[in-house]
Amino acid sequence: MTEMMKGGGIQDVADTTRTVLVWDPLVRSSHWGLVAAFAVAWLAADEVQPLHEAAGYAVAALLAIRLIWGFVGSRHARFTQFVRGPAATLAYLGDMLHGRERRHLGHN
């Protein structure tokens, strides 16, 4: 995911555009791996039971890896970066309604 930022807000693209890679390779590959495994499981559900089961095990393994990485991974991969309490969530929603929400790298 990329964002164009300067001073906390999105500015004129001509002078502020820069690419920032936020998600590390493990997060990207685990998310796309989940997409692929779900697709294989869905398509193989009625026809190829061993393939369907293997895809299910792949989903379980990817979820376990991502869960562990959510506690020990890079800054933006950690759950502490995007799990907020109810008060912070409601304040952010209020800011969104008024068009003054802050932009963050990672999850908003």
C-alpha cells in the first residue's frame, strides 16, 4: 500500500508523490496465499477432496503464521498498530464524518 503524504495530509501530487512500502513480504505473501488457498478450496470443494483438504490446511497454516507475526513482526504488521479501543474508534469515525481524519501509514 502506498500513500502520498506531507505534513499529515494529502497535498498536490506534483511535488509530494513518493512511494512507501508499508507491508512487509510476509504480510503480502500470507494475504495473497489466503486468497489463493480459498480459491482452490472453493473450486475443489465438490470434485477433488484431497486438494480441498490441502487448501484448508494451507489456510490454517497461513492464519497461524500471520497470528504469530501479528505479535512479533515488523512495525506495521503488529496488531498493536491497528487494534484500538472503542473511544479511539468512535473519535476517528467522528473525524471521518467531518472530513478531518488523520492519515496514517498502515491501517487507518
